[in-house]
Amino acid sequence: MRIVLIHPNYHSGGAEIAGNWPPAWAAYLTGFLRREGFDDITFIDAMTNHLTPDQVRARLVELQPDLIGATAITPAIYEAEALLKLAKETCPQAVTVLGGIHGTFMYPQVLTEAPWIDAVVRGEGEQVLTDLVRCIAEGRWPADRASVKGIAYRVGEEIVANAAMPPIADVDRIVADWSVLDWSRYIYIPLNTRVAIPNLARGCPFTCSFCSQWKFWRDYRVRDPRKVVDEIEDLVRNHGIGFFILADEEPTIHKKKFVQFCEALIERDLPVLWGINTRVTDILRDEALLPLYRKAGLVHVSLGTEAAAQLKLDRFNKETTVAQNKKAIQLLRQNGIVAEAQFIVGLDNETPETLEETYRMALDWDPDMANWAMYTPWPFNDLFQELGDKVEVFDFSKYNFVTPIMKPEAMDRATLLDRTMHNYRRFYLRKTFLGYPWIRDKVKRRYMLGCLWAFAKSGFQRTFYDLGKVGYWGPQSKKSVDFHFDESRRLDAAPGRVPHNAMWKTMHRPKAKLPPAAAKACGGGTEQLEDAEG
Ligand code: B12
Ligand code: SF4
């Protein structure tokens, strides 16, 4: 049984400016499949290697797989559909499979517009793909496909979704096989070293309305920290990794396990630095532990600081958020950890003044890095339902945090992009001259100057925020900016073809209306997991 996994060749000028990142999904699926006895697996990274359709076709002709699987986040969906079309044409005998977040919720539309896809794997992929592979290997496909939990497919004109697969309860069964990747390709520009993306925890106990990750994983589960550190040791010793970020949505909420993770890293004394995304409230909670986190190699923390306030949700109280964000940033910086503030901008009620306000906040909080991401209305998140017909663009290839999907009432999209760039220019110009060169901590200074280099590189190449593609050259070019939206793309709303999550149960309680004073940025209230839990 020969399996080929492919990462589609999609690019957008955001996080990619920091380098080439390894597709963790392929390594986690490979690890699981190999332990279940399916070991003929090849991975093709069409994204990192910028492969053309002809180059992918040539590889498939050579490999003659029985199953071809591709991944797709929302903006990569059209690339993934086209890739699987090419796969079907090249190897008609192979079963074509799509996995990842977009298909998980949008499978009715995907299977309608790409009927050459034999199965969409919904949610966490390891167990579902293994069952699907076994069904094929035992000659039961497609006759017995109704028995494979977690997949969706077409039967004639009808779209069928089998019952969802429960999230894997024993998460220690999930161990990546990183040897499936070509490690010479994955370099983190700021440190000029190989980079990895291991997974400590999956899911998030919170339910932010602009986010879909909590819905995707459905349950919050943490792996045995020592086993994750075994994986990191393998990455460092056998694949030459010098930096990693945790793929996790919320790695710190389970304090006890996160501390165990740090202690195990310190014990092994591995030459590796790392970064995480997490919540402001966890940093405040862990003030006394920050030196331990830093000792374990944690150098970069990205905080969802202002998302909530910008979204102007009633249940978030800006006053408390602002004070707490500032404190968390100070604490990180005092402990030699790079603090990155993330702002979400570009909702319908954004104005030049509110954008200016985020800049002033960035000055006041003084994080090491600031990031202004465009609000992106995933059709499967809760806020999308509230926005209704204010969302006019359904060209999903532009749903990438760097293209203004929503048109604010008070300005056009080009002005939104221009004001956002104005914030970036001012913020990083100050840091270039007054900040980074003067950082005393050698490790942190090297890191920040490396980040600056990555920014400069993407600036020269005009890949940052896809500025080259949209024709932005500064304020004077505003009139000629063109986002090239494909207006023919629609949200397929025919009955039975809307994203429906009927069979998709999460462990989350129904959303409670929080009193404003109890609310914090990135994820609601002050709740923490009990130490004993999990
Ligand atoms: C690491 C990461 C990146 C890396 C990409 C690394 C790579 N080459 O894959 C970098 C930093 C480059 C990046 C960039 C971007 N990212 Co990103 N990224 C993440 C992050 C933090 C972790 C992803 C990860 O590895 N998870 C761990 C793996 C194991 O999970 P997984 O990929 O979901 O795979 C599982 C299942 O989905 C399924 N599965 C997945 N694929 C397949 C395929 C098959 C065949 C099967 C059967 C199953 C299957 O099985 C896997 C195992 O269970 C997530 C947020 C998060 N915490 O998840 C955002 C996230 C995926 N990114 C996102 C976005 C939008 C982007 C950018 C567009 C932003 C930007 N402009 O920079 C770009 C796009 C880059 C590109 N060209 O594709 C969004 C996607 C949302 C959406 N609805 O589509 C996320 C969810 C963040 C968010 N806050 O919403 N990203
Ligand atoms: S805290 Fe909110 S934004 Fe962050 S991952 Fe959880 S649900 Fe998403």
C-alpha cells in the first residue's frame, strides 16, 4: 500500500517571511500510520520547493501511489483541489484524500466543486486516515466506505458525512515520524537554523468567536511532556534542529504539564531555542515561573493581546485588557523573552483612528514585536454568523490574515492596508534604531536582529503582505492597489451544501455571557485548568 502526502504550493506573505516551515501534519500522520504497519509513505512538499504541476505529476508517475493525500487550510483550498485533480488524472487508480481545517467544515462545498476528491478527512487525522488506509488495503474500498468514521464523500450527487471520529483520547499514541521530511529545506531565518513544529497539546478550552481552532480539535488534550521532549531530542540530535515552535493553540493552560515539559528540556540540556503562542492571563499567572521557562530555552512568546478589544465584543473589557497586556509584555521582556503583540484589524467598524490607536498601544506596551493581522471571517466560526451579509468576498485564496477581506465602513481596503503598513513602518523603524541594537542580552539581540533581517528580506522581495502581488508601493500607490479577488467565488449556500456541523460535538460548554470585568484578551475569562486535571 503506497501512500503519498502532498503539501500544496500556496504562498502568502505573512509568517512565511521567517523562513521555510516543516509541515507537521505529514510527520504526525506518518508516525501513526507506520506504527500501524503502513510504512510505504512519501511526502512531497510542493509549497517549500515551489513545485510546478508538471513537477508534481512527474513524481506521481514515478511513485504510482494507491492513496494521494493533500492538506488544506482555507486559503490553500483551491491549490489543494487542483493538486488532487492532477493526482486523479495522473493516477486514476489512486484514492484521493483531502485533510485539514477547511475540508473539515466546508466538505459540502469542497466535494461539490471538486468531485475528483474521493474522501475528505474531517478533524484530527491520525486515526481516520489509518482506518481509511486499512479499508483500502483490505480491498473494502469503496464498498465499505460507510464504515470509516470521520470521512465525507460523494455518492452520485449526494454528499455523505459519516459519523465523526472521537478525538484520540490517549494522545500518547500520537508520535511524529520526522524522518519523512527533508530537513535541509526548513530554515528559520532569524537564527539561521533548522526549525520544527512539534505538538505538546491539541485544542483549546476557550471559545473565541473569531477563532476556529477550538472547534477543530473539539477537546483539549496534553501529551506526556517527557514523550514530547523525546521527540524534540530526536529532532535536535538526528535532524539538526536549532529552533522550534509548539504547534499548540494553548500550550500553557495546563501549568503542571507545561512546567514538566520545561524541566525535561532543562534536564536534557538540548541546544535548542523555542517559541509559543499563548494567552496573556497565563503569563501573568506564571510570573514566578518565567525564569524557568527561559532557562528551558523559551525565547519568543506571541500574545493574542488586542484581538478582543479590536473586535469590540461587548464581553471584553478594554480597560482591564490594556493594563494586563502591558504587564504581561513587561514580564516577558524582564525575563529575556521576546514579547510579540498581535493585533487583529480590519473589521467592518475599523477606522483610521482605531488603527492609530493600536499603534499608540504598541508604543505604550513596548513589545519587542508587533503584528497587525487582517480579520479573516472563516465561514465556520461564530463571528461569521453574526456578520451576515457584511462579508462580500468569498475568494478563499485571499483568506490569509494579510488581505483585507472585510471592507470597513469608514475606509476602503487599500487605505486599510496602507494604514496597517504605516504602523509596521513606524514601529520597526523605531526598533531598528532605538531598540534591537541596544539589547544587552546577547541571545535576544541576535534573535531580534535576525527578525529584522527576515523583515528586510521580505521587504526587498516585496512578499510581505503580498505587497508585490497587490501593487502597493506606499501611500501614493493606494489608488492602484488591486487585491485581485475572484468575484465569481461564492459561499455555496444551497440546502445541504452549507457548512454544517451537526455531527460535530465539542467538549465546550455553551457560551456564557461574561461580565465585562471578568473578561481578558484572547479567549475570555480568567479560568485556568486545575493542576490535577488531565
Ligand atoms: C505552524 C503554522 C504555520 C506554519 C506552516 C507550517 C507548514 N508548512 O505547515 C507557517 C508559520 C508557515 C504558517 C503560515 C500560515 N498560516 Co499557519 N499555522 C500554523 C499553526 C500554528 C500550527 C499548524 C500545525 O502544524 N498544527 C499541527 C498539525 C498536526 O495539525 P494540522 O495541520 O491541523 O493537521 C492535522 C489535521 O488537520 C489533519 N490533517 C491535516 N492535513 C491533512 C491531510 C490529510 C491527507 C489528512 C488525512 C489529514 C490531515 O491531520 C493532522 C493530524 O491530526 C496553526 C495554528 C494551530 N495552532 O494549529 C496556524 C494556522 C494553520 N495557520 C493559519 C493561517 C491562516 C496561515 C497563513 C495564511 C497566515 C499568513 N498569511 O502567514 C500562512 C499560510 C502559509 C501557507 N503558505 O500555507 C490558520 C488557518 C486557518 C484556516 N481556517 O485556514 C491557522 C489555523 C491559525 C489560526 N489562528 O487560525 N502557519
Ligand atoms: S484562546 Fe481563543 S483565539 Fe486563542 S486558540 Fe483558544 S479559542 Fe482560539
